[in-house]
Amino acid sequence: MTAAGFDGSWLAVIDMQEVFADPASGWHTPGFEGAAAGIRRLLPAFAGRTVFTRFVPPAEPAGSWRAYYEMWPWARQLPEAPLWRLAGELAAVGDATLDRPTFGKWGTELDALTGRTRDLVLAGVSTDCCVLSTALAAADDGVTVRVAADACAGASEADHTRALDAMALYAPLITLTTVDALTG
């Protein structure tokens, strides 16, 4: 067994990008630095079993995404733009990275990158959007999901708490945990 609990468990680090780290960004996540500190503590326990995700805009928004990008026109930058880069030292970790133009990151690509794991730990931003969307989809697919609550951050502390409360309703498919519990 690993520190994370099961030999097959993987860590998915959700959207720890410059656009959410930068206080001048329209999508700044106030607790970003706290989430990053928790993620740095998790990484050694998941060496070789970590996937980073990035939210990137689609080439051409379709359906309800058209209205979304009308609200956020500045976000229609190419995936290579600096705002979409992984933030700080997380960019240098070198593990697998998955780009998706959707809030939820669970799907065939992430399933394959994690070796079709049935045990996934989530950390990152934003708890009330991309982490929540990923957790629900993975749980629906039969994956045991553990959310490292203190390695996540929401659009606000209240939004973070509401998202954690919503995910707690999905127990035992989704469980809330802490960095200490995962690494201790």
C-alpha cells in the first residue's frame, strides 16, 4: 500500500493554472496559494501517479459555451497563452497533463492516463466548478473519489464550502479527506 491508501490510486491536480493564480485575472481564486501548498505536500506520495489538467478554451465554442465565452471574451485565448500555463513550480513537475475545454476532466482521456484506476484523489481549483464536475463524473463511472479538501480552493471560501458539502452528499462514492490523512 502507498501513503495514499491503495497501490492503484492516482492524483488528479485540477486546473492549477496562471489564470486562477493571478490576482489581476477575472478568474482569480483567492485560496489558490493554500491549495498549491497542499498539492506540493501530496506530490511525493503520488510520484509517477499524478495527472495535471488544464482548462483551455475550445477552438470554436458550441452550444451553451457560446454564451459562456460571450461573458468571458478575454478567455478565448489560444491554449498556449500564458494565462493557461500551469502555475509556478507545478509547471516543472513533468507528470502527464490533460487539456480539456470542459469544467469536468473525467472521461476516456483521464481514465486512460490514470491506467484506468478505480481510485482517484482530486485536488486543485476551483472546488465549486472543475473539481466538483470532475468528482461527480468519475463517481458516476464507478471510480472511488477522494477530495483533498485542504488542497482545493473555490471562487470564494463560501463557494468552496458549499461544493464540499454537495460532494459529501455522494458518500461513499465521494469522500472528503485531508492532505495529512492521505500522506500520513
